[in-house]
Amino acid sequence: MNNRLLSSTSLWVIVAFIIVAGLPSVIASQMVLDLIIHIAIFGLFAISVNLLIGYTGLISFGHAMFYASGAYAFGLLMQTGMWSIPAAMAMAVLSSALLALIVGLICTKTKEIYFTFLTLAIQMMFYSTILSWQTLTGGDQGLTGGFKKPIFLGIDLANTHHVYYFIAGVVIVSLGLLWHITKSPFGYALRMVRDNAARVEFLGMNVRGYRVAAFVIAAAFASVAGVLMSLYVSAAYPNFGYWTMSGEAIFMIMLGGVNTFLGPLVGATMLTLLNHYVTAHTKYYGLVLGTIILLYVLLLRKGLLDIVVERFIAFRLGRTKPAQLVKFDNPVESRLP
Amino acid sequence: MMTQGLNAFVIGMLLFLVASGLTLIFGVLKVVNFTHGSLYMMGAYLAYYIYGITDSYVLAVIIASAGIAVFGVFLERIFFRRLYQSNFLMQLLMCYGWILVLDDLVQLMFGAEFQSMGMPSFFATAPLMIAGAPIPLFYIFLIGISFLVALAVWMLIVKTSFGSKVRAAATNTSMTGALGINTSLLYAGVFALGAGLAGLAGALAAPVRSLVPGMGFSILIESFIVTVIGGMGSIGGALVAAILIGVCRSFGSVGFPMFTEIGVFALMAVVLVLRPDGLFGKGAQR
């Protein structure tokens, strides 16, 4: 069964590769490629957060911290000029995972709202450290100055086409890994922790262990997204680790759908396009985004891909009423302390 | 030393005013009001605006608190009310939307630059000398009025019938409703009170802080830390924790200027790890 899963995952990864590789020959505009790269990176970030929110039921409001830690670690290593790109990437992801292990061990001592606050507060602590440790991080200017990108395995990241293929490739492989994780027994255990932590405890499984593991895995993939962004812009900025980054990721998840694996990617696409067109016309981006969020909360409350999948299932079953997937709109009593 | 101690009190009392509103709303309505910092910001800007027109600080404080209280009722009736049955993530998202909207609205009306209200003329006197340290008169006024408000809120919750209804609703909402108490009116009242406290804190802070769009978020994080350290829903805990944070900030900014922020967060992390429900939190509730 596991082998079949593995082969179906690789099949999807290959299909995704073909689509993404074909895109530049259809659309030649550099702006479109830029947008695709941004969507891919934010999509990976949002999906990694959804491993916590949608799959494990841990509402983290501090995940941008690991996005930033990946970006800064990678940027700092590259600026020394002594690291090759793959080695620096691996080191950045490893160090972010280690950071996540420490933060995760602290945060999973608490539950629900307390967990959300604690992640948020630790993120803001990280953010203010970036701002105040000017000698290392460049303070509010960010880690600018750029870095050399040595050629490895025939990939020259000074070439814009190579950059596109490399970033899209890393994102697709990461998404394949994440997809595999959510479909594995471990992924089902995470869902069980979300739905009924007490039952997991009674079954003799270690709830906190699963929570910490999910936290570290999600952080590692978030840091991959951060590394890619740092690679793409040849810099790292403090706002990578600001709370609005986490907020936007959560909105991407909600907008695209919390119950579907690719939902956050759809949300990332919607939000990136919105961002692109709104910032071209007005500097009051927050006003527009905030209004859309309020309308979403009052009227819709469901992600786009969730709606599509529900309709599709209902259609397949020949029902008139849309099928219910996982109930996420639980009554407040069951979620609050 | 004296100056630092007084500074600690001023920071702590302002923080308490914001945090008490937050913890009150959480205690009764069980919603985490992430827009609370924005209400504080709006209180500060409203006071700044009224003071600019009327030149009366008293009027500015009164109108700012009342105006934000009314705005709080609007928020509760139109938005929060629909989400009481919904999960926490949806409430979080809605508040995130409001923070973005309010920050940009303030920027639209007052500009993105720092604004300064200036000291009201009555307080613009030479600082008093207490124990050899210069203490501005306004600081003494701030501490005094914050204590009065803290006392008033405490009396309201503990001694009045409104307070006992609030406490009843905080313990068991459906039972309170079954006993014939109008819970939706009660909820609006609590939200108005909480929002009014945030507006009051904003108006009181306006002469000593510079105003900028987004100023609400840092006070929001801090008042969260206060409510979390004190125990969510506990007003007494909020008072203790606010003063604790004030001390941590005031003395930290002298001792370790670079790590002031970190000291505050570290304090919270330690308290949460040792006592996940906060210093005065009720562990029995879960």
C-alpha cells in the first residue's frame, strides 16, 4: 500500500513538473514568471502552515518566524562566500528545524488560545531580535548587499530561467514530500490528534510528541520557502518575520480551503494576484485586503477549493445537498479552554 | 531609581487599562479580541483630534472613551455576534481584517507620519521633585486616574448587579440566559465597557506617546502578554501582571536596552511553561 502511495505521489510530482516546465514556453512575460515564483513560494509556506492548522489543529500565529529564520540563515551563510548553494540550503533548513524543536517544545506545553499567543509572542521576540541585532542582520534595512551564486550541478542561478526552474522544482518536490506525509500513517495520526486528542492518549500514543513533530516538519518546510525567497531576492528583510506574514498565510489557507491539500496554494494564488493588482493602484493595500477578509468572514467562511471539492463529491454521490467534509466550524465550547 | 520605579508604574497602569478591557471581554464573551489594540489607537487619535478642535483635554478624554465604547458596540452587534458559535480561527481572521482596515483608515485621515499631541496646558508645569527625582505632574495624574478606574471596574464587577450578571454569564452563558437575563444586551454592555477602557487608555497615553498608524499592535501584544501572565479573564491577575511588565520594561530599558523586548517575552514564556493557565488563571475551567 505504501509503495502504491509512493508511486502515486511521484506521478503527481512528475505531472506538476511537466506543467510548470511547459509554462514559460506558453507565456514568455518575465512578470508572469515572477508572479508564478511568488505564488509557488507563498503556496509552499501556506501549505506548511496548514500542516499545523488544518491537519493537526494547532493554530500557530507565529509561523513566519521560521520563514524568516530560513531566509536569514541562508542569506548569512551565502554572504560568507564559503558555502555552496545546496549546502547552505540544507544548513538553513536544519538550523530552522532545530530552532523549531526548541520553540515547539515550549509552545506545546500550552493549548488552544495560549498556544496561538505563545507562538505569536515568540515570533515578535524573534522579529525584535532581528531589528536590534544590527551588526548581524542589518536591522530594519534587512540583509541586503546581495551574494554570489556559485554554479552547482550545471545550475546557474544568475540566469533567470534557471532560477525559475530551480525554485519551481524545489517547491514541487517539497509539496510532494508534504503530500506524502499527510497521506502516511503519521499524517492520519495528526488528524486524529486534531479531532480527538484524548482518544489518541488512550490509545497509548504520545499526543505531545505528534504535536512537536508536526511543528518541526511544518517549520522545516516554511524555512525552505524562506530560503527560496532569500535566494530569489538575494536578500532577507525583517518583515519576513513580522506577524502580518503569519496572518496572510492564515488568510491564504482560509481563502483557498483548509480541508484540501492544495487549498492554501489556491489561496496563495488569489492573494498574490490581489496583492499585485491592488498595490499597483493604491498604497492602502490593508484597507482593501481587510475589507475582503471581513466580507469573507461574514458571507463565505469556506475556502474556494473546499467548495469545489464538496460540490464534486455531492455530484458524484448524486445528492442535492453538498457533502460535509471535516467539520471545521466547530462550536466554540469544544475549542476553547 | 525613583524615576524608573514611577516609569514602571505609568507603563504598568496604562497597560492595565488596555488589558483589563481585553480580559473582561475574554472572560465573559470567550472571544479573543485582537482588535483591542486598534481600539486603543483609535482612542488616542480621537483624543488628539478633539483636543485639536476644542483645546480641552478633559473633553478629549471623555469623548474618546465614549466614542470608542460606541464603536465597540457596533463591532459586537454587527461582527462578533455572528461568530460566537464559530471557531477561534474565524474570529482571529475577522480581527486581522479589522486591524488592517483601521490602521489604513487612520493613515488615510491623519497621515503615516508620527503625530504628537503635546502636553495639555494644565500639566505643562515644571516637574515636581519627589525624593530628589523630577516627576512630571502628568505622570501622577495618570497613575491616580488609572487606580481610580481600576477600582471602579473592580467595584462594578464585584458589587453591582450588573457585575454579578457578568460573572454569571462568564461561568455559564446558557444558564444565565435561561434565568431570564438578557445576555445579548449584557454582551454588548461588556464589549462597550472593554472598548471604552481601551479608548480611555489611548486618550490618556496620547500626550506622552507619539501617535502612528499601527501603534495598536505593539500594545495589543503586550496586553495579551499581561492577560496571559495574569490568567485569562482575571482582572486582579491583569493588574499584577501589568505592573510586573512595567517593572520589567522600565528597569530593562536601563539595564539591557537591546533586550528589553526579549525580557518581557521571556517572562511570559517562563510563566506559561510553569503555569499554563497564568498566575491567577482557573485551571478547573478546562
